[in-house]
Amino acid sequence: MASPMDGFMHWMETKFMPIAQKIGNQRHLVAIRDGFISIMPVTMAGSVAVLLNVFFRDLPNTWWGAGNAFTTACTQLINVNVNVYNGTISILALCFAFALGYHLCKAYDVSPISGGAVSLAAVVATMNFAPEFALSLPDVSPDAVKALEAAGVTGLSVADGAVSMSVTAPSMISTALTSATGLFTALIFGLVCSMIYIKLIQAKLTIKLPDSVPPAVNSAFVAMIPGVVAIFASGAITQICVVATGAYPNDLISEFIQRPLLGMSSGFFTVLLVEFLAQLFWFFGIHGMNVLAPITEGIYTPALLENLSVWEATHDLSQLPYMWTRGSFDAYTMMGGSGLTLGLIIAILFFSKREDSKTIAKLAAPMGVFNINEPIIFGMPIVLNPLYFIPWLLVPVVTAAIALGFTYAGIIPPVYIQVPWIMPVGLYAFFATGGNIMAALVALLNLGVSFIIWLPFVILANKEQEKAEAAEAKYNRPW
């Protein structure tokens, strides 16, 4: 008679996993995932710049006061990092817009370079090129106010000796539109306008040149009409938003889509659900984080980058808006890889009596230190192994709950710096939180918790082996 576990496994394999595989292979979702992956060199460069300035500027200013000798000596290095930040994090939305258009067009076998350029132009067409900045000037004399009014400055108001005024900067784009705050606008308009471009090309609404024309020139003319229509569509939608609501698309998307989604993403049970689903997919041999990439990359990566932008603007950890970001998974729940299998490796090396398991653990340990765990997942195996089903699902959920608890309590700051995922346990959390030692200790605590959860099942595997050996010995006993 089949056990309940067998019935569950059969249902998952026949009903649930085919749907998950279709979602994981859906072209639009794959393009979003690959778009975020493509801009990783840019985000990593910006994150490294911020991290270096944490040690060159922020921590020394905290320890020794502003204007200390060390920070002064590092002024030029600090300025280099600021330049790198301005060239990376400040224009992430533009980089992503191009990458998204490129990968989406590539998925439809349409010229990806032209598609990326159209996507980028369509996103820029949504932006306000004359943003207003509110300025306040304290202790301004009445004569100075009169001089400003004589110079043509309008919108002045005086209260308690301070002058407030609204200044419009023509032909200028605010970095609030081009940085992490603009990612959702880039995603929505890049996706829609790229699809307009793709569908028009597929409908043959193009300019056809003779075969004698060089391929590069022919490709440009093929893209001309679809590109013009897609970009004009973006501009028209933008103007409709301005006329109807008085706000540009980025403001509307940020208010009604981006903030609610990012706020929900840091919810306690939302994080635990994402962890659970990722592990469930992995158990059946499907890369969980790849399947969930539209969520982990499309929501948690913007949360990370928004935290980074807020830190760079305020240098106040208490102002970071999102408690859980993309790097939080790697910092606290994926040491050794998915399932926190570094704890399993340690448990096997010290307590397993099975030579096959110990051999695999010894081979996997060096890679596990750097968060590569395919040898354990497929070598033990963990995939489709009922013995390890419970700890495989349980460990990331418990460790995520622990890290969230420490974060919500204000004991550790949220993750706001992107760090290479191969960073060993503790070091990732330390660097990702700007050098917070307590965050590193929480990561090590989670490693200990994972060891405690994995250990009973390693011991159970020993007993299963002993039973199997005893049964085999009984079967082979001479009579």
C-alpha cells in the first residue's frame, strides 16, 4: 500500500511541477530574470563603491568624528567611489530597460540590440525632464528676498525668517527616475513597448530593402516603423497620465504598484513562503530560485537597491525602508547553498556512520564553504529523497524567521549592499550590512541552527543503513 508521502510525491510530480516548469520557462518572466542578471556587473560595481566608502568614510566618521585625519587622507578614493556610484546605481533603471528589451527581443528572435534601444528610449519618454525641487534658505534678509523676486524667482514664501521656494530644473532628469526607484517603471514600460515593437515586426509592418543592402542597414530599416510606434506609444501614455492625473507614470507606478509590492515582500510570512516554495521546487530537481526569479529579482532586488540609495542619501540605517532584500537570502538562509547544506555537511562529517555520505560530504565541503551545493543536492541525494524532505523544507524557513526577528527588532540592519554570492558564511552578512558584526553573528547562529535541525536526520540515516545491513545479512545467512 502506498504511503501518504508516496501519494504526495506523485501529486507533486504529475500536477504541480509541470505548472512550475511552464512558469519557469515563460518567455516574459525569463526576460525579466535575465534582465536583472545582466545588470549585475553594474549593481556590483556600485555596491562595492558604497562598501568601500563605508570603511573609508562612514565608519571612521562614526568612530573618530567628521573631518578625521583618515577620512581626509582618503578624500580622493572616496570621490572615485562616488563617481562609480553615480555611474551605476544612479542609472540602474536605464540599464535594466535596455537589458529587458534585449532579452525579450532575443526570446522572440527579433533584433535584440534595436529592441534594447527602443525599450530604453520608451522608458526615458516617460520621465519628467523639468523636475521641481523645494529649497529652504534660513536666515535670509528681506533685501535678499527682494533681490530674488527682482531676478524673476517666483513661488517664494517667507516664514520664521526662512525662505522657501520651488525651483524647476529644465532639461534635467532626477536620479529618482533613473535609479532603483524607477525600476518598476522600466519593467512595465520596457515590457509593454518591447512587445509592441516585437508584434509589429512579426506582423511585417516594416520597411523592406533589397537583398543587396548590407545586413546592418537592413536591420535598422526593419526596426524603424515598429520602433517609432513603440516609442510614440510610451510618449502618448505619459501625456495621458499627466493630463488626467497631473503626475508622470513613475509617480503613479511608485505609489500604487512599487511601494505596495515591496512593502508586502518584507512581510514575515511572505518571506517564509518564498523560502518554502524555493525549497519545494529544488526537492524535485528544479532550481527554486530560478523559478521564483521574477519575484526574487523583480521585487527583492529593487528593495535592495532602494535600501542602498536611501543609505547613500541619509547614512542612517534606521531610514532603510525594506527589512528583507535579495541579499538577505544569501546572507542568512543559503550558507553552503540552498537549504543551508553547510550545516548538513558538518553534521555528516562529525556524526554520520555511512561511508558513502561521508565521502560525498568531504568532496562537497570545499565548494560548500563558497555556497556551491550541487554535489550534496544530487550526490546524497537530497532531490526526491524522503528522508531529507522535512529538514530541507524546514531549515531555510526557520533561519529566515530568526534573521527577520533580529532585523525587525532593530538588532541588525537590513541588507543594503550587494555582495558576491560566493562569500563564505558570516562574511556575506558582515559586508552586506556595511560591516555589522552582529549580522555576521546571526548568520553563524543560523548555521548552528541548521546543524541542529539536520543532525537528527543524519542519525536517522545511520539507523536506516544499519537496518538495511542487518536485513541483508539475514537474507544472506547460510542455512
